Amino acid sequence: MNNRPRRLVAVAAAVLAAALALSACGILWDPKTPDATAPSQSPNLDDVPAGFEDFYGQSLAWERCEGADSGDYDCTTVTAPLDWADPEAGEIELAVIRRAADDRARGSLLTNPGGPGASGYDLIAESAQFAVGEELAAAYDVIGFDPRGVGRSTAVTCLDPRAMDAYLFDIPADPRGSAGWEAELTERNDEFVQACVDGSDGILPYITTDNAARDLDLLRAVLGDAQLNYLGYSYGTFLGATYAKLFPAKVGRLVLDGAIDPSIPGLDVGTTQAIGFESALRAYMADCLDGDDCPFSGSVDEAMADLGTLLASVDRSPLPASDGRELGADALLTGIIAALYAQESWTYLTAALDDALSGDPDTAFLLADFYYGRTPDGTYEDNSTEAFRAYNCMDYPLDTDEADQAAAEATIAEKAPTIAPYWQGVDVCAVWPAEPTGVREPIVAEGAAPIVVVGTTNDPATPYSWSESLAEQLSSGVLVTRVGEGHTGFNKGNACVDDAVVAYLIDGTVPEDGLRCG
């Protein structure tokens, strides 16, 4: 193996993929020619950054949208600077959708579904009530937007669908961990990155959470709001916390659900997530063994060992699928992870594992494809995979210390033994064309209004300890705990959590710090 820096693969994904619980595909939706133009609100021009007055002073041309669920949806495009350090460096566009409130007195509630790379535009277009709940949808203008680099905004563009299939699913010719295996994956990363450079028109160095948080303030202002009201899930918590760090006086009512700890390095992120998914997998297995249709038997430890045997088997001898792809251990693990985001998806995981044990990989590919946004016709419904890599490569400094890497690998092998053999990958960020600009440090946001952090005790993607840590770091952090399984806690059927979040966002009633909801 060569000395190219590697990172244990972090697989945090959009909360939307989990929350949908694999129950339906996202509807196709496109803005149509408007029948009417919705009234625009005047921009809020308080404390505009010097040199960016024209951006903050722009008026929005809202157009009626069709094709979303019932309700009053409007679309617009906001022009943002390419580089928040240089107003003359160029411009990008941000796609925005609004579901108008029944009573607009509270202003806007901006949302982000996670990723990085998930479309906030699609989240609201498909169902604002699903995204934020009926009470908040009635009380606020609910705003969805695609962050820079994502979806309908000025986007990171890399591979065509056929090449993306090869990048994600082709199985290396040499055994896992060998020099040839690593060389092949490195070559694939080189090709992927070059495609991103060729297709993204110079935006890659500016696809950062810091810039996206500054875009968030621009959106706040052009929407006419003096302060930011915001509901962020998963990666959206990092975006919201970064906003609070940069603009503490502009913080209104922020709820950060399924928190990322901004203080820990990427290597620790990957380690903690591996342990989190192993814990969720054990919880799934215990539930599976209590049912009648479980393809495993014995104790949880015995069933996990059998699952490890299945992963090792498809790693050695991939299973051919009906569409010509082959299911190896990496794709199977991706499908497993996709189903672990929500307890409601566990039945799909049981079906996928049962089929794979019988030699049929199609259901496992269905889960993996859902994770990557791949459609049945082989196209990809969004650019979330590309944007995910673009943000992470800019936000996380490379982990190059070999001793730290070895320690992380040992920890994962001990605490996540089922996942460990397939968790380590060759880091695409090692060949990214721009040096990372992000820093990993605690976020305090001194002077900000209360910020509510929601954590779920057995959240596999953003482990509960991260929510505890972020709430502790924030000078005004308030922790609300959902005791249970799955990713994120609000709008998941827990009345205690839902009531606390809604009361804060609508009435300003701050939850008791440490509120625990069983």
C-alpha cells in the first residue's frame, strides 16, 4: 500500500433518505410558468457586509410553482457571491422555494435536510408538512433552498450516470486492502476529481460550509427577516451552528436536530459513525430475531457473525444483479446503512438480507440506489454524491498521521467488528483540487439566542454524543433528547420532542435543558 493519505470513510447522508423510510420515491417536480407573481418582501439591510450591498439589496421575483403537494408554493432565484471574501470574484445562483404560511406574521423558517448535498428545495417541494410538521407549516413561510454546489443552485457537476455507476459500484480486480486494490481506487478518484474540475466551472474551492452559512444570512436578509429562524437536520446542524458562530446577533429561533460535533476531526467522525451504525445494526438484529421472518437465528452475537460471513462472501464472490451490476460488500453495506436511518425501514433490510442469502442482490441494490439517489432507469435524481464529497473535502483537513489512522482502525475493529472490514477506503479528498479551508473547533456563538439541539440516543449517523457535545459547546445551547432508534428526533412521532420544538419555534418557549423524551 502506498503512502497516499487515507480517511476512514464517513457516510453521513441526507436525513430525507432516512425519514422517507423507503416508503415512496420522491415525486418529479419542476417549476412552471407562473399564473401569477407572489408579492416580494423588502430585503432587510441591517449590518450589510461592506462590498456586498448589491447582493443584500436585491429584490426577489417570486413565481408560482406547480407540481408540489397542496399549498401555496412560490419559486425564486437568489444571486450570491462566488467568494464571500471578494465581491468581485463572480456570482452563483441559489434556488429557493417558499410554502406560504397561513399567517405570515412570524416571517420565514429556513430549513436544511442534511447531507451535505441534500436538496432543501426538493424537501419542501415534496411536502412542507413532512419537512417541518403541520403546525410550523401553518405558522411560518417555510423556505427550502439548495445550498451552493447542490441541485438546482449553481452545482458541482462530475460524472455522467454510466461513469457514476462505475465509480460507485464496480468491484476492483485485486483483493481488498492490496496494493492493486488501492491503486485502482486511487485511479478512480483521480478520474472523478478531474470530471468535477471539468464540469463545475471553477466553483469547487468555494463549496464550503462557511460560505454556505454566509449565503444563509443573505437569504435571511433578502427574505426580509431581521433574524434567522431555522430548522436544520443532520449536516444542517453544522450549517446552522456555523451561522450562529458567524452571526450570533442574527440568531432568532434555531433548532438543530441530529447534531454534528464541529470540534472533532474527520477521522473521529468516521470512527464514531462506524460504531454508531454497528450499534444500530445490533438493535435491528435483536428486533429481527424476535420476528417470524428473520433470515438469521440464535443470539444477536451469532446473527451478527452470520451477517459478517455474508459480507465476506459477497466480497469474495459478488452476486450478479438483474441489471448487470454485481453486489459486493461495499454496495451491500451501503444498502444496510441506508435502511438503518429509520426503524421503519428495517423490514426492507430484512427482505434485502434474506434475498442476498438466497443469491438475489436486487433488493440490496434497491436500498443502495435509494441511498445514492439512483433511479430504476440508471440515472441519478440529484448531485448529492458529488456535493457530499465537495463539501467534506473543503470542510475537513486531511488526516495524515499514520499513528492516528492506526488507532482509529483498531477502535473500529474492536467496537464495530461487522462493519470494520469494509469501512476503510481510499480518500478522494487526497486528490481534491483545492486545499481544505475548514477548521474543526468548538462553536460557542457567544451572545446568540437560545439554540435547541435535539439528539436521539441510538442515532447511527449522528451519534447522540455529538448532540450532547454541541449543546454543551454553544453558550446558549439547550439539549432535548429522544430516547429511541433512527436518525434525528423531531417529527418522528414523539409528542414530547415535537411539542418542545413547536413551542419554541412558534411561541419562543425555551425547552428545559436536558429534557428527556422516552
